[in-house]
Amino acid sequence: MTVTLLPETTNALGVPRSIYFPNKLGNPIGRPNQKDEQYAALIQCLEAFEEVNVGEMLTGTNQTDH
């Protein structure tokens, strides 16, 4: 499972399974020191293992729009 902030690049590379978080560059799973945001993103990544098929990309919930 690859976490990406650049879905177009990830698709072009042919990554087998990925999850896209629409966050700022440098904050792929949440803002610094925001443990709740980061934890929620990690849970989404783990859940994605059961949901995503080879060649698919899921979109995670953006936790940084506060």
C-alpha cells in the first residue's frame, strides 16, 4: 500500500495499490502534532488493504481541512 499526495504520478508509475490523501505536501497522513488526524489516516490505510484491488487507488478522508 502506497500513501500518495500526487495521484497522477502514482497512477503513471503503476503502483499496485494506493491511497490518496488530499493533504498538503509534506503532511501525507495529517498535520504535525495532530495525533488524531494521523491515527485516523493510518486506520484508513489499514482498512484499505481489505477494500482495494490491484491497480486501484482509494481516496482517504482529508483530515486537514480545519
